[in-house]
Amino acid sequence: MDPVLLTVENDIATITLNRPEVMNALSSELRLQMRAAIARAELEARVIVITGAGRAFCSGQDLADAQRLGRDVPFEAILNEEYVPLLNAIYDCRLPTIAAVNGAAAGAGANLALAADVVIATESASFIQAFTRIGLIPDAGGTWWLPRQIGAARAMGACLFADKVSARQAESWGMIYECVADDGFAARVAERAAHLAQGPTAAYAALKQALRGSLSNDLPRQLALEARLQGAAGQTEDFREGVAAFLEKRAPRFKGA
């Protein structure tokens, strides 16, 4: 089977990690194909949903796959050459990205989900920074996402103890955006994706740039960034359509441009 599946329908690209027999563990081939799927989706869709096949979202690095490179796994090279480009592809994607976490997300699999703009998880899902259980440290961006999302104390505890964090707990901590009952999960993800697929795509890209810029900017630089991005947004067809729809008291018909 292909380790990654891509479907595009109604401007929604769904990328499915497709190794259910190993809980969608991240092999080298999967990482390569996922980057290709993201690149294609950026050309063909207006929102990207990333999810897993079977009962898990992603169990993290496929250690058996990595050990084929030798007894001493070259983690530094694997991270720099394969994970960094993949994480950047998700984080820097011009389209809104949703991680639809349908089950366990462990290790690098948890942090792959956190790279998305929005994480929606089913109530039975869980997140675990499992690295210390095998003598490693969190990677795939975990040491960057977690302190910013849940604070230093919770990030440190979650990583040191490698505790399983339920989706409901992750929502209350601010690690993820939304936890949904299992029986309503698919419908909720579809609803959220459809909303973004029909929205002002260029404005979404600028919004992502502005929010992320605030993590390192002081107030004067952030205000200048807002002004520059808003100036560009004000020149788009979607802005003109949004104003027209407001004045005409109808729903806007955004084209994503």
C-alpha cells in the first residue's frame, strides 16, 4: 500500500498516513511522500486535512525503519534531512492546515500534529511525548511547540514523565483547539474543513504570518507587520467581495484570491 494517500474534493485536500499495521509509524518513505502530497495539495486545494488510517493518528518514528541504516541510528541526519523539511512544509504551508487526530499520537507523531494550524482530536485520542521511555529527548519540534502552547511547567512534566495526555486534557491545556466526541468527529472535521475551504485563502495566509510573527516581534515591529499585511489584504478580490456581501446582507463568495 502507498504509505500516504491524497484526495482532493471540494477544495479540501485530505492527506492520510496509511500504515495502519504499524499505527502509521513514520518511515523514510512516508515522510518523503507526505512532503510531495503537501506540495501537490497547495496547488489543488484551499485547505489541508492530515489524518491517520485505522485506530491511530501516528505512533512516531518507525524505529525498525531507522535501524536499517545501521546499529547506531543517525538521528541527527534523519531529523535535519527528513523531518525538518516535512515540518517546515506543514508549518509554512500557505493554506490552512488541520490535524484530524483520530487516535493515539505519540512521539514525533504527536509533534507532527502540533505543526498544523489547528488540531481537532477525537475524544478517545491521546498525545504522548514518549521519547524518554527509550532514552531520547522530544524532537520533531516538540520542544518548540509545547512550551508555547501549554507553558513551561506542563511542557516539562509531560516530557519528563512521558505521561499520556488525553484529548480532553490537551484541549483544556491549550495544546489542541478542539476535542470532539468520537461519533461526531468525522462530521466536525468535515464542517471545519469546508468552512476554511470556502474562506479568504490569502487572508488566512497573512493571518498565520502575523500571529507567528508576534512570537518574536516587539509591539512596534508587530504593528508594522500588521499594517503591511493588512495593506496587501485590502487589495484582494476577497476583500472586495467581503465588503460587497456585508453591504448586500448576503454570505460572501470568496474565491481565495
